[in-house]
Amino acid sequence: MLAGIVANVIDATVLGHPILGAIVSLGTFIPTLAVATRRLHDTDRSGWWQLIVFVPLIGFIVLIIWLATAGSGASNRFGGAP
């Protein structure tokens, strides 16, 4: 997130075009998906639940709540406890 903020500030002050911010966003997209998938697996949910953000208004809120929920703490269908 900090890299995105710095890139956007540089874009706004120096470059005038959102090129650097776009590169940083593309570079962090797949790692962000991977971390969210791992977090959902910790709560015994499939990574496909990330698609719930496409449900207007409530989807993003539900996903944030699930990502903030404590993990199951025991083995689940995705493997042992971290």
C-alpha cells in the first residue's frame, strides 16, 4: 500500500501521468490475490469467495469481515494449521 501511495505521489507531482502507479498496481495484483486466498483458506473458505466483491455494496464488506476473522486454528480441508 505504501508503494502505491508513493507511486501516486510521484505520478501527480513529477510525471503528470498515472504510469508508475499503474505499474505498481499490476505488480502487486497477483501477490494480493495469493495472500487473500491463503487468508480465506485459514478460515476454511475457498479462494473463489474473493469474487464476492462483485456483489454491489455488501460484497466488499463481507470479504473484509472474512479476511479479518481469526483462522480456524485446527486442520481443515486446505491443510494443517499455520
